Amino acid sequence: MELKSIIMKDTFTKTIDDFEMDNYIDWKKICEDFELATGDLSPNSFFKLENIFKEYIETNRNENLFRR
């Protein structure tokens, strides 16, 4: 196997900075399902939740690299 192909396997299309929580959570659907007038989330709570997702991605990405 060429070095180039080995290096390319460890490169990801998206970086953690590309993560946008709004692309993965349907806030409107949550509001509809639970009859919420608004779907407000404090900035602090939003960043905590976003960090949980980013940590999840990083942890699993690193685990996937380890298993290769």
C-alpha cells in the first residue's frame, strides 16, 4: 500500500469545526411534538449541547482511527 493512500485514509472530509447542530436536530419538530410555543435555548445550554456532540464526534473518530 502506498504512503499516499495510507495518509488519505486518515483525512476526513469534514472537520469538527464544520459541525452545525441545527443541521442534525429538528428543533421545529421537537416544538410541535411537545406543544412548545418556542424552542428557545440559552446560549450557555446551546454551547454545552454542541460541545457534547463535538466530543462524541472526536471520541468516535479517534476510536475509528485506532481500529484501522
